[in-house]
Amino acid sequence: MKISSKITVYLCSNCGTDYPKWFGQCPNCSEWGTLSEYNVPKSKRRSLNKTPSESIPLTDVLQTGQKKRILTRIIEVDRVLGGGMLPGSLILLGGNPGIGKSTLALQMLGKVNKPSLYISAEESADQIAMRAKRLQISSSAMQLSGENHIENILEQIILLKPEVIIIDSIQTVYSDSIDSLPGSVGQIRESGQQLLQICKERGVTIILIGHVTKEGIIAGPRMLEHMVDIVLYLEGDERYDHRILRSVKNRFGATNEVGIFQMQSQGLIEVENPSELFLAERSVNVAGSAIFPSLEGTRPILVEVQALVSNANFGTPQRNVNGFDFRRLSMLLAVLEKRLKLPMGTRDTFVNLVGGLRIDDPAADLAVIIAIASSALDKPIPQDMILIGEVGLAGEVRSVSQLGKRLIESHALGFKSAIVPKFGFKKANQAPENIKYYQVDSVKKVFDIIFT
Ligand code: TYD
Ligand code: MG
């Protein structure tokens, strides 16, 4: 009797879970129509549960486990990583094509001073060398390879003993043992798992570069995000040359930490003072512009919120927002209409966070609502004023986190007055003295201060 060396599994393209039979709906993540058939070698399946590893006393690990982080010596990157790369960590770096992932990865290797390996199946060694020349990287500790077979990649890692490895990109790596194309769910899952294994076994740091789909998530199974220790996204707007590196998951540091860069001819240059960058072209004495001290991770960054309100000439009013939650905008418009008697229902409203920044912080509410009101009433907000506070449904202004830090940054950039939540301000320590504070508990009060 011939025993087949392969077994068939059904893999979910969303979460990466496999099943021995097909389902219309994935039992794990409940997505419909995401399961497809793959042939996986039997030996592979077994190799996953190989000899059990020994257990070690916690105290031994505590003594020896204080591994030294590997610094990329790019301050912005090291901060986002939580203080450099921890040996044995698997890092996923995602972003749109052309945003600068390969550039950043190469720059990260450029200064590590450790044996490193750059595996690129997307570009030839010549192309990478040309980019390295442009970035003025000439590290003798770096090896280049164009390999895209996962088995050969693992072999190279064992042979060359690099401490930091870049896989550019995970979508181009494939295993012969799986009969599907590179970039498919099965291939990404298999390569990811093999790399995870070698990463933990040998204590090497591996950075996986991943492309992002139109919906903005890393192409391939979601499982990749669960598998890695750190997920970084490189973001940016084609209209601007600055790039934002954001940690959305970090097992070894804070999440939502950001690093800000500018893409120039010598690669990604760190931006030391992002507030200055974001406020560089700000419009002064124009109605509809408000400044808000946002907090990205642990870092305060001042941003300009722009709003434009005009009469809707064509039926249903348009509402458009960039960098801020759309539903939150609708809520703020309802507050303006109901609590402040500002008719918004027949007007087009556009809100834009300048510089392509995305803010997910309720503390931005007050700046957004007042920027809208400023445009609607055609009355500018004083140019040396910042606004901060969360707005509730009753039109009340609520306290925000880390007010002191935000105020220090505002002071450093020369702002002279601040509208702050009354309740939060009492508790805020480190608020700089030379700012004039208006403590408010409702949007109505802010109207009285600015618009009358
Ligand atoms: P790249 O790192 O190749 O992007 P990704 O790997 O995310 O696809 O960078 C793409 C863009 O960056 C490309 O359009 C050229 C530009 N670039 C610069 O402006 N300056 C530089 O020094 C480099 C290397 C690239
Ligand atoms: Mg690339």
C-alpha cells in the first residue's frame, strides 16, 4: 500500500488556522469563505511537535536572561523598539509599497556593528548595494543574499551565524514542501513559523518586511502578527516626505510609540523636533485652524487641525475627515448642533490633520470641535493658543491623560495660552508657569473665551 507523504489541510486566509476538513465559515475567526486547500508534507507536521524542550528554573533565566539589546543607533528606531532590538526577537515591519521599508531596514543594519544578513528576493544584490551606496552604508559585517527558499535561508543563517537578519519580504519567501505560490497564506505561515523557530532557538533577531494590503493590514494571515514579538508600521502620505514609524505591538516595550523621519536623498533622516515640522507651514489668523498637543506613545507632538465648513449646495451635506475618526466627527457635529445651537445639518464639513498624522486620542476632540466652530463662525482662534480636552455628549469638557507633558511641549514651542479641562488641570503637575491657562468644563465656556 502506498502511503501518501502529504496530507491535505484547509487554511484560513484571515487567521491562519488549519483544519482537516473544509468549512464555509472559519470556526476560529468566524470569517466566511476564507478556507482553501493546501498540501502539507507529513514530516513537517510532525517536526512541529519535536522533542520537548527542557524546563529551566526561573532564577537561572533571570540571572542569564538579561540580554543586551542591540542598538540600531538610529534614535527614533531604538525608541520605537523599546530601547533597541532584543536578541531572539521576531519583528514585523509593514507598510505600503514604496514607503521606505527596505531603506529603513538597510539603515538599521548599517550601524548595528554585528554580523548581519540582508535577504532580499525582491531586489538583486546590485540594487541593494546601490541603495547602500546612496545611504552611505559600508558595513563589512553585512552579507547580502538573494535567496528565497526558506530551507536555504535557514541554512545560511546557521552557516553565516548573523545576529540580525532581514527578510525582504516575507511575501517572497517560499517553501518547496508546500505546493502554493509565494505570498499565499500557506507559504507565509510556513516561512513565518520556521523563522520564528530559528529565531528563538538561536537567539537571533529577525526583521520580516511585509507588504500591506489596500485595507491597510499586512498581507497574509493575521497569524503573522500574533506570532511576532513586535509589529511596526511605516506610514506616510505620498504628498509629504515625512514618514512615521509606529509600534502597534511590542512585547518588550510600549506600544503606540512613534518615530518620525523625513525621506531625503540620503535615506530616512530622523526628525528631532516633529512639532516644528508639523507646524512649519501652519496658517495663522485663518478661521478653522486649531493647535492640539497630541501624545504619540510617550512623545508629545503638536499638530494643526484644520476645518472647513461651507454651505452644502448639492443636497446631502458632505463630511470628510483625514486623520481623525469619522464617527467621532459626527458626534462632535451633533454636539455643536444640539448644545451650541450651531446649525451643521445643511453644511459641508471637512476636517484635516495636517501632515498626514492619524490621531486616535479623545483629547483631540476639543481642538477639532473648536476648529469646526471657528470655520463656521469665521472667527480665528488666537494663534498662540493650544486646545486640549475630551468632549462628552452633553458638551462637557473632560480631563485627558498626561496633560503636563503636553503642556511642556506647547510651552517649548512658544505657545502662550492653553484651553485645558478644569478637572484634569488641578491634578496636572509640571504645567509650565508662563502659559495663560483657561480652565473649562464645557464647550460653551470655550465659545465664550474665543468667540465673544
Ligand atoms: P523603498 O525603501 O524601496 O520602499 P519599500 O521597500 O517600502 O517599497 O523606498 C522607496 C522610495 O524611497 C523610492 O521611491 C525612492 C525613495 N528613496 C529616497 O527618496 N531616498 C533614498 O535615499 C532612498 C534609498 C529611497
Ligand atoms: Mg522594498
